[in-house]
Amino acid sequence: MGITHFLTIPFVIPGHIIPLIQFSNVLANHGCKVTFLNTEYNHKRMKKAVAATAQANNIDDHDKESSKMIRFVTLPDGLDPEDDRSDIGKVLGSMKKTMPCLLPKLIEDINALDSKNKISCILVTFNMSWILEVGHKLRIKCAALFPFSVAGSVSFQFIPKLIDDGIIDSDDKDFFNHIVEEMKTMELLAEWWLCNSTYDLEPGALSVSPRFLPIGPLTESDNNNKSSSFWQEDITCLEWLDQQQPQSVMYVSFGSLAVMESNQFKELALALDLIDKPFVWVVRPGNNGDKTNAFPNEFHGNKGKIVSWVPQRKILNHPSISCFVSHCGWNSTIEGIYGGVPFLCWPFFNDHFLDKSYICDVWKVGMELEKDENGFISKEEIRKKVEQLLGDEAIRERSSKLKEATRKNLGEGGQSSKNIEKFANWAK
């Protein structure tokens, strides 16, 4: 009998790529073979980031982008090299036109390389349900990984009812119509709905839709596998953190997509000076790359480190970290919980606000930064909330308890471990 062979295909943004690579590593550790399909553009970008990280930090990157059981392959996204890929809708539309006709030949070529271990299951993230139609025609099993909270994913199922009830206006709402079609296809063709969550974190949402199978927290990826990074990582900050006092350093990062308005960016910089505590601040390339988001002249920043990108999981698990100033994306939320770090919430869009509600209102492991009447977060508000958060022992205690409860899911006999085993056995 051959080895179970997964073809894993994420949507093109880091928030989907990262958890699918993490789960691909989990499947490989369970003895499965995994072929990971990326767009040519993203694959080149990631390889460049891996090489730059290795060169900058004087480490050997030979064959670091893959492990024995994972092979990376690519297809074009249909856009020209100079096209703007920050327009996610444009990228998605181009992929849907280009990739379905190319995928069957790629699958044929992959199977020809190892005829005893042909692809037995296609696993995609949300927004890629049209890939499942190809798999269905080829009579390959299909499954989906939802890279959001279960609550956010469940809400998608209720969009038709919200439209029927007049709560959502479906006219000119391409976004909602896309989600409705996506969910219909997922319901028909994805036999398993996996989610990066646990029963401890979302018992209510999982009871509403028992079809979701929690396999989280997906944080432990292969240390040699850096190919989920879009930017060069600065690992010198880990050495710097080693020199700091326990629970003394603020970690400030807003993920891979959020962009901060120029005046707000400057206010945050001044807030970090005002707080006068050590910090690691991730200023992503492009986050202030338009030059209007320059650091203010009066900003000193001499108590912290400003970096372009970091290995976030390692940062959040470092004993010197005191809190996480976060946009509340789901991957960051899960990684912060896994590290037992209190949150200061600064949501930007989409599911960030739902995740913020979980953090502040349900789990009670963080506080929200409040905007003024102009939608602006002042340096005084940031300073005040940091002091409140770091002085709140109850929040720190709840963070620690939630960390332990969440991690137990991955241990021997843990619920997520059982679910992963169940899924892998089904694929066999």
C-alpha cells in the first residue's frame, strides 16, 4: 500500500499560506507525502526571502525550503510580472481563469514521478474552492482548511439568511456573493472542514457547526522550513531579547497586510518613546515604504529594536516578552495564545474585530485601544492601556491558563492530535 499523498494549495496571502505550510509539516510528520502548490510569483518571493535571511544571519540555507516529505511546485497566477498583486480580487480572478486548465496536467506529471504514491487528497484554503471542482472531476478526495476563527467561518454560512432577512444588501455586494458561492462549493466538494482552533477556544462556535474539525494550534512548523516568509527575517532580535529582563519587552506587529496611515504611524512611534519600555517593533517593508510614513524627527526609539520581519512564533515564546500589540489576525492571535502573552488589540479590518472580541470579551486576555472621535489612537491612550495591561495580574494569569489548555490539544491524547490522526487515516 502506498503513502498517502496530499496536494496542498493555499490562497495567495501569508494568512493562508502560513497555516497550510504548518499543517503540511504536521501531515509529513504523520508519514504522509505532501506536494505544496504555490504561484510562481509567491514561490520566487519566498525563496528570495529565505536566501536573504540566510545571508544576513550567516546561516546555511541549503535545501532549507523543504523537507524530505514536502515538495514545492508552482503554477502561474496569470498576471504579468509588473501587475499589482496587492489587488487581491484581481489576483483571484486571474488565478480562476488560468490555473484550472493547467492543474490536471500538473497532477498528471506529479503522479508520473511516483506512480505508487499518487495524489490521494487535495487540501485547499478558503477562496480556492474552484480547485476542488478540478479534484472532483479527477476523482480525488478533497478537504478544506479554514484559516480564520470557527466563529468567523460559521458566519459565512449565515450570509444567505442575512441577505434574505434584509440585514445585508446583496446588490453590488460582490464580496458577499463570492463568499456564498465559495461556501456552496465547499459544502458540496470538501469532505472535511479543518480549522486552526481548539474546543477550549471556541466551544460555542463549534457546537453551532459541528462540521468543523479543530486541529490547532498550528504553530509548530519545521524549523528548517522558512518558505512561508515573504520578507527577510531579522533573527538578531532574538539575541537582543536574551539580554532583556523577563516580561519586560513589548512586541508590536500588525501582520502581513495592514497598512497604517502616516499620522497614526508617527503617533505610535511617539507612544513608544513615551512609554519608555524596551520594545520590538515590526515595520514591514511597504508599511511605511511610501515615505510619507517616515519616523517623526523627535522619535528616539533608543530602548527598542525596529525590524522589518521576524520569526514571530519564536518572539512570542521568548520569556522577555510582556505583551503583544496586535492587529488581531487569526494566525497572530493563535500564536499569541500559544505563547501565553497578553494582547493590546488594534484591529484594522475583516475578522480582526471578531478576534478582538474573543481576546477582550470572551477569553479576557487583552485590552482594546480606543479611538477618539476622529478615529485616531493617541499616544496617551497607548501609554495608558499598556500600563493598565501590564499591571493586570488577572489578565496575565488567564493568558497563562489559556496557553496551557490550548497546548494540551497537541499532546498525546489531546483532542487536536486525535482529530489530525482521524483525518490522516481517512485520507489513507
